[in-house]
Amino acid sequence: MKNKFEISPTTRLRRSPFFEATVSEGVTGFYPYNNMLMPTGFGHPEEEYWRIINGVSMWDVAVERQVELNGPDASKLAQILCPRDLTKCREGQGKYVALCNHDGVIINDPILLKLSETRFWLSIADNNIVLFSRAIAAERGLNVNVFEPDVSPLAVQGPKAEDVIASIFGDWIRDLKYFWFKETEIEGIPLQVARSGWSKQGGFELYLMDNTKALALWNIVKEAGKPWDIGPGNPNMSERIESGLLSYGSDTDDQTNPFEIRMGNYINLEVPNDTIGIKALRKIAAEGPKRHQIGVILDGDTPSGVVAEWLDITQNDKTVGSMTSGVWSRRLKKNIGLGLINIDIKIGENAIVKTNNGDINCEFVDLPFL
Amino acid sequence: MKNKFEISPTTRLRRSPFFEATVSEGVTGFYPYNNMLMPTGFGHPEEEYWRIINGVSMWDVAVERQVELNGPDASKLAQILCPRDLTKCREGQGKYVALCNHDGVIINDPILLKLSETRFWLSIADNNIVLFSRAIAAERGLNVNVFEPDVSPLAVQGPKAEDVIASIFGDWIRDLKYFWFKETEIEGIPLQVARSGWSKQGGFELYLMDNTKALALWNIVKEAGKPWDIGPGNPNMSERIESGLLSYGSDTDDQTNPFEIRMGNYINLEVPNDTIGIKALRKIAAEGPKRHQIGVILDGDTPSGVVAEWLDITQNDKTVGSMTSGVWSRRLKKNIGLGLINIDIKIGENAIVKTNNGDINCEFVDLPFL
């Protein structure tokens, strides 16, 4: 997108409960996600980046909606939806899962949070998983309610996030393991505190469970973070690509299976046969995936804009894959991207990225970049 | 939304094939729809409105994606998805349908286009119906492919649209009945010509079947329309509310059934029992819906902005429903909206709309307004 355009008002787009707070902080842009708007910047991109790498940043990620599975068959439905062994998942534990359709194509990469034996949340990426999960529950005749609860995460990310969160909730949060969470409250605001977040710099997500208290929670975190120079931010395109984090819907297409995008380790082929997609996944695992996700480093050292559409990658004028996301890396001082590339193309090979500004040489590298 | 914010680039948002054409025409805003961006204005709102009412307007509505059902069981799947009798639907005929989930809650209001006994399109509003339909087909073990084909509609709307379309394709298009369509081509561009469109001013939709030819098609229509002073436009919020047209996702919530939103006439309760939601719809029909969609005319004659979130409507301090969309009517010279209101509240009654700028008196009226 070359220019700035208005995001026109419509009641189809729901507001984040943190919307007014982010406007006060000077939010400059958004993109749509789960029929909501996610902040994408606050006018100081350089500063916002280094705050995540070296300090602590707070993010409105209310767009990470929850799909609640609630009822006697919640546990059964969770295993039907998730091709990962959940038998050892404990209350208070989260698991990263590759939700798939019946063909083994990934349809989301949520964190599954087990609140109890009869209550789960899928903390989802951008896709209508309520619609899908309800349909499956109804088709299988399960006794479970599927709905979107009033839950909106606020992320606190960066190496100093733990100190900020401990100063609010106490030192017990230092013992939370990755993806584990605990219900608590602060000044009467109910929430789940989880060690998670869409960066590799460490941090927490506060799952706010009462949207009327969003501004109060924002201000508590902002105030507590002052000694560590906290500031507003958002999931950072540069940091997430450097860290090799997947963006479902950006780096996947209508054919992508988990083995192609480095999610094979989160698949258990021995889950029950009634798990959606497991038969297709077993076949793909046996035959081997046809593509793999690898890093792309482009020649040159002039920052180019964020890539807004998949770009063809060629060798000898033959398309070998696509660059699915691309951005300037502030640490590598190179334009980098994620490639979804034919499996026979290896790390270390060179190729051509077909950009709107002409052909650019590139090299394939291992992920993550950093 | 008070301010203008940037729509940040991401490969999650797909471009319309008409994107470059609309940029050349001076598009000023967008909103997201089916993970694409729909143009929402070209800088001359007054002129763009009257062009639809009195002349002819051309719209990039590529966001109206198609869900193709293709294969031996396509017809069976169509009837499973649609609680409307399709047994008499003929090839070349379209039908407006209320897709529902198993609870009888509307999940989309597409036009179903019957291309052949084994091939259907659902021309959808904003929701992931590929995901849903594939899940149902797989759960029921049907022999049918479900996918999004390379099809992008270009709408030509307004009282002079028929003359423009006839000048391109010939006078046979004057005999097309409402929602009927025919495959043809122009200068080698394959498309379906349908009498349809999201306005009540009459017109056609050209379902482009080769996205590489979008600019060529745009220019053919633009050139042909010159004698009738054609210009760029988009589905017009003012015209569609005046005409009482539903916006799925704007005027519906997670509980809305078709009987609440004037779609009862499109439901056939005698469709087979395996049609999704039909048992719930029969129950709702027997008990009667709890809400109804009616018109809201607000006091005052100062244009207010487009409503960006549902507004409470009260009588005697008790909430009786919501205004789900709202806009200034250029013909009525009033602020008007669609209300989703308790069934016991009747046309002619007065109430209060709770806006961000205070309470405003309103009256309930029949739909459409015009």
C-alpha cells in the first residue's frame, strides 16, 4: 500500500476495549484482525522497536480473541480440534497448537489454555474459529458451548517485562513457566496472567476478563512500568520476522500444512482418529512436505517498505516459492523475509525475489534470523 | 472512528484485482471485508451518492468472494447449507439465502448462483464460508470440492446501468430477470453478467473470471459508460440504509436469526431435516422471533457521522434494542438507522438513542425508508 487511506467507519469492525487508551497514546495506524482493529504504530518506529529488544513495551492485542469451549464435552472437543496430544495438559497450562481442517491444512495457530477439565480457551490468530468449532461440535453431537467470552489480552513484552509484571502482581509470576497462566485480580480487575506473547524477547499477556476495566488496567501497567521506561507498542513486524515467528494468514495459504511451516514438532500423529485432519497429516508426514519455510536475506542495505503481497522467488526463471512476509531488519541492517519454498531448495542457495521495483538477489538461510 | 489512521501493510490483506484502477480513480478510503479491502469513497461523497440515485456508478466489489461447490454432491451440499427450497432453482438462476449455523443463527446472506447441477457459487458477505462449508462437506462425507475461485465482481449500479451494460453486451441483458445471470465474454475477458447488486437502484454485477484482466474490464465499462456520465463509487451506506438493505455483521450479532431481520420470506421450513439449522428455525418460527428489524429516524436535521458501533436504544431508561447502523439520509435530510428492537415495540413509538454526543429522540418506522 503506497498511500495512506482512511479506515471507514462500520459497525462490522468492533473496537478494542483499549481503543481509547491507544488513541491517547498517539496510535497512528491499524490493521484489521478478527473483525477488530489492531494498533500498528505510535509514530516512533525506531524507538518502539528498541523498546521491545532492550526494555519493555505494552501492546493492545485484544484482537487475539478467545474461543471458549465450555461444558462436559469441552475436553473431547479440544482434542478433536487439536492434532496435539492434550492428555497430559494440566489446568493452568497453555499449548501452542496447529488447528487444521480435514485436509491437514492449517486454519489457525492458537494457544490452547486449559482453565479446567470442562473449560478451555483457544487464543486465536485471524480466522473465524468460533464458526468452525461450533459447526464441528454440532455435527459430532457434543455437549459443549462454544462462544467468544469477554476476554481481551494486553501484552507486556521485552526483557524488562518480568520486572514490571512482578511489581504489579508479586514475585510469584517469576515462577510461571512458558505458556502457563494463573487467574488473579488487581484492584478488582479480573484477569489471567500468562507467560506468553508474540515476540521472542520474553513477556506476559494479561487476559482482561472485564472490558469495562480496560482503561484502568492500561493505566496500572503504564504507571507500574515507569521505572523501566515502559511505552506503547504492538507486535513488531521486524522483531517477529527476525525471530522467525509465524503470522497465520500472512505466511500461509489455502494449501499450507503444519510440516511446511516448522510446526511439525507440535503435531502428534498418534492422537485419536477422530481428531480433525489427523489422517491427512499422517499421510503428509509419511510422504514428506513439498515446501518448507526458510529465511530470505535480500541483497542491498537500503531499507524497503513492509511487503504487502506475496512475492515470487525464482531460480533460472523458474518459480521456486514465495516470500510471504518481508521487512527491514534493524539489527541485521538487511531486508529480510520468510520464504515458503520448494523442499528441494536448500539453505545457502541463491535466488531472485521479484519485487515491484525489479529483481533482487537473495540468499536462503536458517530460521530464526536472530 | 474520529481520526484518520493508516491501514498498515500486511500480506494477510489481499488486494482486489481492481485495486490499481481504484487508486487511479482517486480512492480515499477502504474497509476490510473477507480479508480484502473494499473502496469506501472517492473524495466526492455528495456527487457519488446522486450518481447512484440518478445515474450510473461502477464499484469494485471484488470483496464479494465466491465459494464454489463443485462435484457430484454440490447440489446436495447447497441444500444442506441453505434453508431455502432449491429444488426449483434453475441453471443461470440466483437465489438470496440466509445461511445459518446449527442454532438457526445467520452466518451469511449470500446470493447462491447455480452454474450447473454440479457447480454452485455462494457470493458471500463478510465471513469465512469456505472454512465452514468445507468442514460440513467433510463431516458429512460428501464428494464435492469447496474452494474460492478466481472470481471478482465489478458492480454497475443506478437507473442508467442497464443502458451501459446493454451497450457493452447487447440488448439481451435487458431480458435478464433479477438474480439471473449468464456466462459471456467481452474482448476475450471471461465473465458472468448478473442482474444484481447491493443497491435498490437497479443494476448488474460482472463476475470477472480472470483477475489478470481486471484493468481491461474496468476500462471497458468506464469507456462504455461515458455517454451516461458513469463514475466510480462503492456500496453506499446512505442509499443502502434508506433502501433497508441488510449488512451482515453490521446489523447482526451472534444471536440473530433470519426471522428477526426480515429474511423469513427466504426460509422454507419444509426443506430436508439434514439442512443445517432447519430444526432450530422451525422452533423459532413456531415461537415467534424475540426481536425485529425496523427503521429509526432521529430528531434533528444536522448530519452526524456514520455510526461506528451499536448504540443502545431505550424507553423509560430501559434498553429495548440497538441501532445497528446509522447514517445521514441525503434524500430524507434526517439521520436514520436500522434498529434491532424487542418485538413488543411497535412502529410509530418513540424512544431514545444513546449516542456519544448525548441522548437523541427517535421514532420507529417501517422499512425500507425509501
